[in-house]
Amino acid sequence: MREIDPVRTKRAEAFGLWMNAPMPMVTLFKTLDVTPLVRWSHKYHCKFNMLMCWCIGKAASQVEEFFLLPVGDKLMEYDRLAVSTVVDLGDGEISTCDIPFTPDLARFEQDYLELTGQVRETRRSHDLGDCMVIGTSALVQTELDGAVNIYAGCYNNPFLIWGRVRRRGFKSVLPVSFQFHHTQMDGAHAAAFLEGLRQQIKGLSA
């Protein structure tokens, strides 16, 4: 992680426009066909949430704007990505766990299981300060049409929220909300990411 001069980046104009905006976050909604993930999960006994997180990391790794993030009043550049997941501690309490992204699905799954298990055992969050972290929250207690997250001004990271998978005929579909800071990327970059996420899910056929 290193600070960079916004003027020397493609985000120079966005930095000037949106860094001091009272509400610089944008939220997009997309319904995804997650049938391949459901089938892969059943066939190989993988966690659906782990597969979603891996596909998110894979799609984000192909959009260069994900490696930049406004932090405080600075623009930071990262070499690595991580995907954060919420861990249920079993007594109504939750914590978070950052999993470093790797294109190797087997390695990502191993890290996911080990790190979330560690968080559950120690009851302490696992944070990776040297990665650009993509937040996620799976609210599987109910079906969601969409969600707009809070903006506290101190956490500018992109964030995805989804609920319970829905059956639509022979397909499994999942509405997803994607929130991002306008300094980090424009709507076109976010749309490219969501399309990339759709392609990554589609490509994971069991």
C-alpha cells in the first residue's frame, strides 16, 4: 500500500469532484444467475458464500480501479486484493474476516476455511491492512431485492450485499447490491465489474 498523487492518475478529476462530497457512494443493483455456483457447491461440497467471494475477487482483479482507494484525504494504491466476509460467532454476535484473493480456487477455499475458523475460535476479526478489501455481507435469513449500506466517512471500501438465493424455474438467482466510492471508480467501471462477476459465475460450471 502506498500513497499516490491523484493528479498523476486517471482518477484526478473524480478525486477533485467527490472526495469532499457529503455522500460520495453509489449503489448499483443486479440480479445474477448463480445456478453454476449452486451446482458446484453441491457437487464438490463447497460453501456457496466462499464461491461468491472468490468470483467477486476474480472479477475485481480484472478492473484496475479496484487497486485504488480513497483513505482519509489521500488516494492509496494497493498491490493485492482481499474479500471480507461476515462470520457468525454462533451466539447472535458477528465478526469479519479478510481473505486474501488468489486466482487459485483451491487455495482461496483453504484460506477461507482456515481464517473464518480462526475468527470463530478467537472471536476476533481478521484484518488485512495491506490489501484493498472488498466488503461483503450475506443476509441469508431472508430474500432481498436490494440494500443501500450506511456511509460513515471512514470506510470507503467497495461493498456487496445479498440475501437468500431464489429459485426461478430451473435457475437459482440472486439479487446483489454493489456500493462503491465515486472517487475510486465511475459507473462504467462498476458495471464492467458486475458483468465480469456474471461471467466468472457462468464460467464456474460443475
